[in-house]
Amino acid sequence: MSTTIAEAQVTEFKWSELAAIPDAHGFAGSFGGTSGGSMIVAGGANFPDGGAPWTGSKKVWTNQIFVLEKPDGQWKVVGKLPHNLGYGVSVTWNNKLICVGGSNEAGHTQKVFALSYNTQSITIDTLPDLPYALANSSGAVAGNILYVAGGLINPDDRRCANLFLSLDLSLPAAEQRWHKLDSWPGPARMLAATGAINNTFYLFSGAELVDAQNGSVKRRYLNDAYSYAPGKGWKQLADMPWAAVAAPNSVYTSNKNVLSIFGGDDGQLAERADLKETHPGFNIRILNYYVNENQWKAGSDIPVEKNKNSVSKPNESLWAPVTVPLVIWNGKLVFPGGEVRPAVRTPRVRVATPVKH
């Protein structure tokens, strides 16, 4: 989703919070968007015992649908998804939250559906299935075209899916179908940062899966960048100064020239499995891509506040989240939940209000 707030260059943000999502741990990989003037957050996964993979805990997915009707209100549960689900693509289009693919304890899914809210109840409409089951993909709407890039077809795949798909949302439902397009001229990837300006789709960073020395697979953090326009195809852009894997998606568009990526995982600590609960969190830098100049510039940082008990009680501190939707609501950027360090989710909902210059 891309939203124009002002033609003036946005360089600063004022940070605040909304009411926390009503779950002790919060969720990562949720779907998020707006409908009926309200914000919707649905699905995702956490470790409900407060543990982590290295303590023997298992990830658990949810099907709960939360709605916040006004910025000073409280979240309420208004329904359930058709099944437990998270780590798919979510975009807001035509007053609906569209949820694409994703995963749960049974594997990955091809299902696509739209959530609508009318202050009373949630309506779920089905859209055409993806041609492949996909999770950890990324996507955005450019014009009326929904694009989905990369991801994993199966949970145990040793390589990412080199897939680029499109769906014309403006067509009548009976005529809608997914199309497989030529993929970008770079490595297959998952968890990329994606966005759109006008009819052009942008693909930034992501992680490639490669063989590790011990026979397993590991992530290779990518800092390449591409754009796609119908009739013109792909264009390689200037490389990013650092990777931004699993950054809040879709990326923010402040005007017709700038796309902003909020943090993400730069991979600097990817090999430090020994950190566990002492992991300091993910990248706090905001990275801006200037379309007209084909140039990257660092912006301000995401403010973080780490208390003395941040190791034992992380959700009493403020972090920069990843695997979280970026939702534009009432002219503000909302980051509902997400993962704040490996295996740790947050129920806190951070808000960035653009300061116009």
C-alpha cells in the first residue's frame, strides 16, 4: 500500500503509541490494513509459553481478528480467519484488507481473501487462489495491480521461490486470475521490502537461501534493488547501503519520489545464535530511496528505549519491530506488534506521524 501524505519532503517523524493488542506476548507475521475507517490486525504467530526455539518451545499461529475503531480506543476481537494463518502478504485496497498466502502449523497456503469491517462485523470474501502455496512473500499494490514477489513454497524448501505474480483487482471477480510474470534479474528471495509509486512496483533487499557448511541452509542477506513497470519490465536500481530483511511492509511512500524502509534485519547478527535473550534487537535506521535520483539516503532513526529489565521483560521496553505490517491509518504510520528480537513478539503498537517540511 502506498499513500501520498504531502508533496513536500517528509524527513522527520513524531513517535507515539496506540493501545496494545490484547495478547500477553503479541504476534509477528500478522496481516494488517484498514476497512470502514478502522484498523484491522489479523493472524500471526507467537510462542505462547514465552519460550523460544532454543528452549524447546513451538511457534503457535492464531486466527483472531482484532479491530481498532478509533486512535484513542481499545482493540476488540471481532471474528476469526478461516484458519490459523500468518506470514503472508497484506495490502489495503478499495476499503478492504487483502490477505495473500501465508503459513500455519500445517504448512503454506494458496488461499487469498479480503476482510471488510462495517463497525458491526467482519465480512470475508474469497479471491482467486495463488498458483502456488506461498509464505514469507512480499507484495504491494501499484495502480490496481497486486504484485507478489518471492517467498517459500514449502516450509522445508532449501531455495526461495523465484516467482513474480500479479492480480488485477479492478477486474470483475469472475475475470480475476493470477498471472506469472518474468521475475527480477537477481537472486530468488523471501522477506523483501516492497512498495509502489503510481504504476511502478519496487523490490528491495530480502534474504536468499543458500547451503551452509553443515549441510543445512542459511540466509544470505541481499542489498540489491529493482523496479517493475508494466510494458517496461524490470530495471535494476542502485544497491542499498545495507540489507533490510523482513522490514515493515509495504514500505512507506511519502510522495512521488521517496520510498522509506523502517529498520529491518541487516544480517549483522545473523550468525550469533549464542546471543539468545541478549540479542540487542534489529536495525533502527530509516532508509530512504529517492526515485528521481536513483539514490539511497539514511533518514532519522526509529527511537528505542531499553530498560534495565529488557532481557527478562522485553515488552516493557520499546524496540524496532520486523515481520510486521506497515498500516497507513488517519495519515499516520502504524506498526502493530511484530518481532523485536529473535523469538520475542510485542503487543505494543507504535505510531510514526510524518512531520512535513
